[in-house]
Amino acid sequence: MANRLDPPVRIGISSCLLGENVRYDGGHKLDPFISRILSGFFEWIPVCPETEAGFGIPREPMRLERHGKSISLIGLTSRRDLTPQMRSYVRRSIPLFAHQRLSGYILKTRSPTCGLAVAVHPGRSREPGLFARALLRRFSDLPVAEEEALRDPLVRENWIQRVFAYYRLNRFWSTRWTVHTLREFHTSTELTRLSHSPSLSRRLDRFTANPQDISRLQFRCRYQSEFMRIISCPATRAGNATVLQRAAAILRPFLTPAATSEILKSLDAYRNRALPFLVPFTLVTHYLRLTKIIQLSGQTYFNPFPEELALLNHP
Ligand code: SF4
């Protein structure tokens, strides 16, 4: 609770992952990482679509089946087509999430309702579950992940980066923003964007500098979509090295030659895979705190998410 931001970072989640006994067999799928670690940072909005759609607990197992061109949710015991009941729930519930101000969503892997890539019978194709499909369609920029994918440290880090980027952006939209304040927001994310995708970042620079004759809503939608697309690209070693090199050049006039050389050596070693990212990043952040250079200290790159998440330990 101590690590939560104000307002809280709200994350929608398949409620069985939090240990709620809502599965078809009356059980749950408690995920230890989610419940022990992430719970300290996020406010959960738990949802079990199958229960809320009225299928009851326990209920018969279901699966996705292809019938002609359409994909249906079929009860395995009764062979009933449960698609209309689930669609009706989805139509009612998905628009309501707009009021929840979600910054992300965690879905249960392989569920025919919640999963992102679920086996469709017969054959080998994979499709999103009915609830997941509607969620992705309505909130295309929302950072959505399955709990099993989040066990990979790099996927987890990128998802959490997207969550906090989306949270910051939506906090910004909730202000009385102007093109001027948008440009300030945009500048504060410059190094983050560069580390993820220099080419997409330059394109967004051009759009922000010259938004042409479009409405405020169109501007917001396009900015958000392009911004989140950039953050969705995983940050690369080359991108991180370029950004830290640029920060080192800005810090240089304020540092002793020995301190500058220490940063540059660690950057070389990081480029050559001899040191993990955390070493040059911590060094630059350390000198940044000492010098308090505004040009850098306002950059989200140096404060992408709460430090306590300890996510930057990758090679
Ligand atoms: S996967 Fe989704 S529908 Fe199934 S029990 Fe979990 S929350 Fe409910």
C-alpha cells in the first residue's frame, strides 16, 4: 500500500488470478507474483466475465469453436452455444471500464473468455477469448498482458513501463491541457521515447510540432495511439546506450574528468555486453541527483516506475 500513487494506478484483472474462487470448477488461479509483488503498487479491478455473465459457479467447461466464419463459445457438456449470453454481457460491461480509468489489464492465459491467444477447435488457430477481444477493440492503447507472459522479465518490464506511461498520459489528459502543456509533457518523455524507437519518436515529434487542422479529440487520440505504440516497442541496448551517452554529454561540464570517465567506461562495457544496464543507468542517475540538471531530471526515462519494483536488473 505504501508504494501506491495518488490517484492509484488501476489495473483490471481476471479475478481468478487474485485467488477468487470463480473458475468453472469452483477453484482459482492465484498468481504469486501478482498477489505478492504487484498488489503493492496497483489497485485491482477484478472481473470474472463468465460469472458476471450469469454462467454460475461451478459451471460446465467451455471452449472456442469455429463454425463457418464465426467463432463461438460452446459448453463442453451441454454443447450449448453460450456466445449470445457472453456477447450480451460484454456489450453491457466493456463501455463501463471507461469510468474506471484503467491503466492496464492482466488476463488469464488460455481462458476461452479472458485469454489473448486461445486455441480454436478444430484446427490450430488461436484467437482472443470473447471478453479479451472486446476489451482490445474498445481500448486499443491499453497495456494488456496475460499472467504467464508476465513471468518473462523483459515482457514484464515493458508491460509495466507501458502501464506507467499510460497512467501519466491519462493524468495529463485529465488536466486543462493545451498544445503548450502537451509539448512540455512530450519533452519530458523524449529520452524514454528515443530508447524505445527513435524513428517513431521523430514522427511523433513532427506531429506534435505541427498538428495541422484537426480537432482536439482527434489530436488526443492520434497522440495517444502513437505514443503508446512507441512505448510498446521494447527498449533496445543500442537505444539505451545512445540515451545514456547523451545524458553523459549533458552532465559532462558539471562532473570531474574521473566521474565522466567512469560513466563512459561503464557505457562501453554495457554496449559490449560486459555489464548489465543497471550499472551505467545507476551511475548516470547518481550524478544526475547530485547535479540536479533540470534538462535531465524531469525526464521520465530516469523515473519510469517505482524503484521498489526493481525491474531494471536485466542484462
Ligand atoms: S479466466 Fe476469466 S472467466 Fe475464467 S474464471 Fe478467470 S476471470 Fe473468470
